[in-house]
Amino acid sequence: MQTITDNSNLPDLSSDYDVPADKLAYMKANGHVTLRDICSADEVEPYRALVAEDVAARKDTARSGAYAKDLKDRDTRTKAFLQMTNVWQDDERIARFTLARRFGHIAAQLLNVDAVRLYHDQALFKEPGGGHTPWHQDQFYWPLPDDRTVTMWMPMVDSGGEMGTLMFASGTHTLGPLADIAISDHSESFFNNLCKDKDWPVAISELNAGDATWHYGWTLHKSPGNVTDKMRQVMTVIFVADGTPILEPTNEKQPKEITAWMPGQKPGDLVGSPLNPIVYSRQT
């Protein structure tokens, strides 16, 4: 991590954000919710610039150089977005964003718990002309119990459906794993057909910088391609309830998750590696 001696010009994101009761009820029923004005545009902008700089620095070496290829020569996953993980570890100024108490407070309310830890963060930048992100369930990858995780997906620029904001199949969070499928062309086809067969309502929001969608681990979601000439710049932060045990892996992806996000830990331990600090606690 870069050590920065002067953070005085960065916005303070420690104030609480009280989620309205109707939004809490919507989240419980649908597995996703849009919350407006979590941050102002002025609060987001300096962090956006730092994250964009980090993404640009990593681009040509990430995913074994896959992003250095022309967009047309990439596979579906790498056409969908530039994905940079554990961005907060690169720069303590970005860590101020990822570990903001304001975000942790929202996560604790949506999970109805007293404290939350960081699971990990991701910058997800969808390039101009970038492809769709296939339907998938995040929890497929995570060796964690149901209903213990929630993801914040915040655009750092104004973003609409044409740029590729998230689409959610409402209510699917209550159904658990719908198939043993990683994100892929196969997941897109399978879940698209399932959505049609089950007639699940699909929701998508226009989002301004500082708005965010939130969703639970099993909520089925995707995003369209970016048909604009601008980069869709998004930061995601995944939170896990404090006291959550690590489960025995159930597929080949999950052991890698333990190594990446909970290094030094093993099934049976409570999530709590140095990469999983407490972000919010009602006791502090």
C-alpha cells in the first residue's frame, strides 16, 4: 500500500446514513435496493480520480495481460469489465473510501447486524463498447453462510442502462443456489431462460455518481453492455457480518476465495484476516 502523509483534502465519509424503513422492507422482499445520494458528486470525485489512476496502472498486467488485448479479441468475461480487486490495498487514500464508516453503517442495517467487516472491494470499469456481464449469483464463489453478505455497487460517474448498470431478478435471493454455474456464456443463457420461465420481475436503475445499488449474495443479477463512448466507472464493496464462519468449499472456485480474501484462514474460522477489518460497529 502506498503511504500517503496528507489526506486532508479527501472528503470525510464517516457520517451515518439511515436507511428508510420502506427501503429496508424493499431489500428484504426483493434482495436488492437502490439508495440515492449516499455520497454527493463532490465527495465521490476525488476518490474516482484515485481509483481510475489505479485501474489504469494495473490494466496491462491484470488477468495475465488479458486487458492489454483489443476489446474484440477478449473473451466474454474480459470484454465485460476491467476488474481490479483489493484496490484499497494499493493506496491508503482509496482505503478511506472502501472502509468508510458510512458504507459500513448501511451494510449493517441491510444485514440487521451490529457490526460488519470488509470481504473485499473491486473496481469494475466497463469500457466504451464493453460487453454485457452475464447473469450470475455472487454467492456461488463465496464459502460463507447465506444472508451474511451484502454488496454495494456505486457508480463514480452518472450511469444509466446504456452504460451498463446492474439488472436484478427480484426475489431470487430467497431461492439459494439456482445452478452450479460460474459467470460465463453458459450462465447467461441458462439464467436468461430461467428468468423467462419463472417470469421473475427484472429491475434496473438509472444512477447518478454517489447513488448505489445494494444486493445480497444469492440475488441473481447481470448488466448490459456499455453502448456509450464513456467509461462506466464503478466501485463495489462487499461486506460480511462480523462473526461469520468460513465454510468448507463446495466447488473449485471457493478455495481460491479463501486464499485471496481471507489469507491464513481456513474453514471453521470466523472471517477476520488482516484483509477483513471491521468497517462499522454499533459499539464504536
